[in-house]
Amino acid sequence: MSTEEVLPPAGRGRAQDPAGNRRAVLDAARRLFAARGYEAATLREIAVEAGVTAGSVLAYFGSKDGLFRAVVGGGTGIAVDIVGAAADGPAHLPRALAEAYLQRWDHTPAEHPWVALIRSAVTHAPSAERLRAILDDQVTVPLAALLTGVPDARERIAVVRSVLFGVVMERYLFAHEPARSVPSEVFAPYFAEALSAALDRAHAPAADAVDHILAEWRSESPGLDVSASAVFGRLHRCSVLYRASVSRIVEEHGINLAAFDVLTGLRRAGAPYRRTVGEIAESALVSPSGVTQRADRLERAGLIVRERIDQDRRIVHLRLTESGLDLVDRVANAHFPRENELLGEMEPGERAALARLLGTLEKSLSAAGAE
């Protein structure tokens, strides 16, 4: 941990308005990262600019890197809507990716922190490493999920990253001609064609990646029964795609999925939105110690409080604050519609049948001692 992550408080924050404090921190960080770059802008300066304590900044975002990722969002990444485009047929992916990138960068101001980071990465090794890590997270991970089972997925991902980042550098950062002045609607199909060169031949195996993996096992070990992997392989792939989708929605509100699990566990309890750590652990399928760690951060952010009730002062309850209730409702109003969108290709009867089958699978796993 850097020394900057354990700075003493820079001053009193607006403790009664955690949501407003987070917005103020994001606004201040956006300005200072853009003006001074990632390395030069300090958490103390950001806290002072936002009118909060340095400890509050860490409580909201965990670290300077966490704050920067929240500020820049998915500027160079493959957003969940792009991942979803693959469900419409693999041929849609290159065009959807090209159009989304152009749309995003056409509306990215020159003073955006992304621009500052990319420019500094050219000559500053730590900035280059930070950029690489973000690209791994926002580009490589979702592409790897889409190309599961493709033998040369690594090489294809390398080409896609190079094309995407090359367009950003040539068209937007350096503003070289003729790339700079070609209208986006004209540029898009050529951009998509370049991406297709890396993705097209991968479409067939990517669309049935699990079958591809099973076929390889059957070829190499004919006597080995790998039929169960037809289920678990697809469950894993669905889990990767699902988490990539919903994580982005949750993180746009300054929290992560782990924190959202705790907040929704309290929200479902109904007024006064209070449960014990053990009750939350059971509903969120995590250990009590895991809930405690999440609760520590949520309490520092002003989203929950710990309290003891008169009936048994030994038992600690977690309770949503007004800010926590407001936040979880705002996230839920975006989260659950997105889940329905993700199942948009399934009929209601298919959804119900799948839910029943997954329930049967859960019982089978429990009976086999998987818990």
C-alpha cells in the first residue's frame, strides 16, 4: 500500500450527505487527474478540492486506483452492450464494437482523464503499466469470455486491442489526418471491417465454445466422460458474461457487487431495513467475516450503521441509512431491468423451465457435498 493510501484526514467532510460527497470526489478527481495526470494528482488534493476527508475518499473508492477507474469508466473498454451484441449473432460484434468506440470517443472531451493517462503512458512507465492493467480488465477479459475455446484467442485479442487503441491514438489523441476528419458514419464500416479480420473466423467456435472444448477432450481422452462439462462450462461462461454486465451498472454508482449484495440483503428485509451479520451472510452466500469486511466500508461511506437493539444487546445489527436506501433503490432500478434484457432471447416458459432445472442442479450439488 502506498503512503498516500493512509493519509490522515484533510478536513471535515459533509458526513450527512455521502452520496453528494462521492459525486464531489468524482468531480474533483476528474478535474485534477485531467489537469495534473494520475501520478501527480494526490488523494489529499482531491479530498481538499471535494471538501471531504482523505479517509472518506478511501472509504468510497478503496484506493487511488479505484478512484481513477471510477472516474474514467469504460472509455477504452468493451461495454456490456457490446458483449450483448454477440447474442444477436457473431457477425454483429465488429460493427457494434466499432460504432460504440466512435460514439464514446466522439464525445470524450480533450480534458478527460483518459486522455491525460494515455498521453503520459507514452513516456511514463508507471502510467503505461496502469493503462495496460485497465485494458486487460476492460478489453482482454470480456473478449476472452466471448472467445472461450478458440485456440488462437490470445492472438486475436492482441489484434483487436491494437486496432481499438490505434484508432484512439490516431483519430482522437494525435488527431492525424485523414483519420481525424473522416465522419464517424463513414469511418465505422471500415473500422468494423478491420475488427472483423480478427474476429470473423473465430465466430463459429466462439458461438459453441463449450462443444469445442468437449470435442478436444473426446479426441484426446476417448474413455473420459466429460459430459458434465457441457453443463458447468456453460454455467461458467454465463457467469462471466453476467458479472461483466451487472458489475458495470453497480460500479457506475460507486459500489461493487459485493457491497450491493449487503445493501440488497438489508433492503429486502423491509423497514427498518435491518438484519444481523449472520442473516446477511446466509442471504448473500458469503461468510460472516466477509460480510463484516464489506460492512466496514459501507459504514465508513455512510450507507449503513451498526446498532444493538434492546432485546439482546449482544447481537449487532446492520441497518440501511437514508443514503443507503436511496442508493440501493437507484442501483436496483437499473440492475433488474438489465437482468431482464440479458434474458431477452428467452421466452417466459423457457425462463421458468431453466429456473427449475437450476434449482434441481443446486440440490444435486448440495447432496454431493459441494457447499
